[in-house]
Amino acid sequence: VASLNGRGARPLAVEIPGDKSLSHRALILAALATGTSQIRGLLDSADVRATAECLRRLGVSVPPISPEMSVTADGVGGFRDAKMDLDCANSGTSARLLSGIVAGAGISARFVGDASLSKRPMRRVADPLRQMGADIRFEGAEGLLPMCISAGKLGPIEWTSPTASAQVKSALLLAGVTARVAIVVREPSRSRDHTERMLAALGAPINVSGAVVRLAADCPPLEQFAFDVPGDPSSAAFFAAWALLSGAPLRTGIVSVNPTRIGFFRVLQRAGAEVSVEPEGFHLGEPIGRIAVRGRLGQAFTLGEAEVPTLIDELPLLACLAVRTPGETRVTGAAELRAKESDRIATVVNNLRGIGAQADELPDGFVVHGTTAPLRGSVTTHGDHRIAMAFGVLGAEPGNQIAVDDPACVDVSFPRFWLELERLRAA
Ligand code: S3P
């Protein structure tokens, strides 16, 4: 990894808000633990607020999100049937992880979500949970919210997941922890591994070998913990992209530098940028550190299935960066993008064309052609936060005029995004 020391301008320091995946998990694990857990730096965004509210409806007393908060809980025994719907809003992580807990704890709940989440596939968690013995009913179309889980008793499972999905893997692990049964999950390639790292750090009998995770039966009760949520590398990615487009070097505050999360930065390096990852230890098993970026993207890149899980949420942004990278960038093996907050293959390609760039849709990815022409037009986000932010960064480039239809949708993961982008632009 190239060193940035002593080369040119001092990098701009940017603090990155708490990691979304880790924030969901910190709240969920604090709710499953016995005692008072201390959480610092929890992301206060719409998705995490959805998880907090669902946990309240399951009987856990979760205070309002604040920079330093504590959650006092009674372990699995503190969970109750949800009398009110669990409204997961836009958040797939809330719906899928909590479905594992509700099924595992042997309680009942009805899961609902917004229009986008109500189109996203839930059978990927319902199928294995049903195989474990869960009673799950979809009220409308099979596999789509609203989804009702009724009290029942689960047995162990060995599950081979057709997709690399941390949400599926986590749902099953959490079902295993709450029902105290053994779980084996095999994935085609390893998805983000926060749940297994945190559970192992809390003493759960977890074993990881390649893309196979095993939880032994009779997981002991989880005890209270303290956790500082590191910044979100997926949020940092937008500013790294801005650093490359603007030529102004940047260094982040503490973020997760988990290898299953930072594929985006490896691709930047491959495409010619200078990137350095500076490790600073671990929090509850999660590797943390700072990331510094400078330079330009000099050559188009290709990426395929093996790498996709490590940068799945950054693909819209990589597509926007590819517009300013000489040559033809090709992404394949990313059909999962169609099951995100929007169909991110169609959304990215249509919006790139709409602002005057050349892009082609593939069944499992896209091709983007680099150009230096000014980009003008309007972007339809379909309420998808990552589409808004990816095109927002491109729109900040001098000479471009890009209108984003729903800028407020960034609230899902990064409420202060536009203010921070403006601050960087003015720096
Ligand atoms: C997440 C897992 C990923 C990711 C999402 C957050 C998580 O989804 O896209 O933003 O916190 O587990 P999948 O597990 O569906 O790939």
C-alpha cells in the first residue's frame, strides 16, 4: 500500500458517521445481552431508528439514539410478542436480522416496511427459518412483506445460501443464539462478517472457516458490553470519490477497515489512486483504522463476482467514478444489485444516460464508458440513498449540473451528507 506521508498537500480530515451495519448489530446485541451495554457513536439515521423502534415494540427499553447511550436489557427472556407492527421502513437489515431473533426467541410479530422494502425478497430468510421450524406467513405475495412470524420452537440447520448475504447469515446466527441451537451457514463467497466477529468477541461459540460459519448449540447468554461504533467505510467512500474527482487528498477519522467491507478502496488503488489503510486495532473483534486517499483514477477497471460482496453498496458510486475514468469499466457478477433499495443496475444505468454519459445494462452488472464531457440532467433516485449520494458527488464537480429528485432520502444512512459534501467542496 502506497504511503502518503510527505507527498504534496496535507490531506483534509473528515469524520465519518457511525457504521450502519455495526449500529444495527450493536443495538440488537445490546438488546439480547443481560445488563447495561454502553454504545458510543451509534449512527443516528432512519434505518437504525427503525431497528431501535422495532426492539422497543419487542419489549426492550431502548432509549432515543444519542452519541453516548446505554441499553439495559434482560437477554432473550426480555423479548415479548410485538403488539404493534414491526415497521422496518426502508431497512432490509432490520427486517432480516430481527426475523431471526423473533423466530429464535419463539415470539410473534408482524413485519412491515415502506414501498421499496415491500418489494425486496424475504424468502431468503423465511426459507431457512421455516426449515428450522419457524411458522412464517406472508399476507400478500409469497416472499414479500407484510410477513407474520408466530411463536414456535426452532431446531438446528445447515444452510447453503445461494447468495452471499450478510443479512441472511446474520438472521440465522441470531436465530441460533436465541434458540440455542447449532447453525452452519455456507456462502458462495464471504459476506461482511460483523455479526460473527461481534458474537465471538462476546463469547459465543463461533467458528469461521473461509465462507462457512458455524455456531455451536447452547450458546451461553450474552453479557453486557461496551462498544465504540467506528465510522462507516461505505459513507467514507463518497468522500474518497470526491477526493479523486477534485484532486484534494483526504484522510478519514476512525472507520471500520474490515476486509469484508473495503473492497471499494482496493479497486481505487487498482485503478491508479494512492490509498493507504492505517490499522488502529480492534473493537469487539472489528478492525478499525483510518483511510487516506489521493490522486486520480487513471485506468478503467473490471470486477466480478468474487469481489462484489466486499463493495456491494459502493457499486453505484463506482459506476459514477467510472464516468470520469478513461476507458470502459465493466462490472459483472452483481445481480444482487437488483434486490437492493432500488434495482441498482437499472437505476444507475438509466440515470447515467440521463445525465449524458454512456452506460449499458448487463443482466448481472453494467458497463460504463469514461468521458470528460460536462454532465447535465436529472436523477431519479427511487428513494434510494446510495443513488442520491453517488450522483450527488458527481454533481459537485465544477461544470456539471445534476439535479437529484429526492435529496432527503440520504437520511436512511447519512443524514448530514449534503452538508458535509458542501463543506468539502468549499475547502
Ligand atoms: C448489510 C448487508 C448487505 C448490505 C446492506 C447491509 C448488513 O446486504 O447491502 O446495506 O448490515 O448486513 P445483503 O446481506 O442483502 O447483501
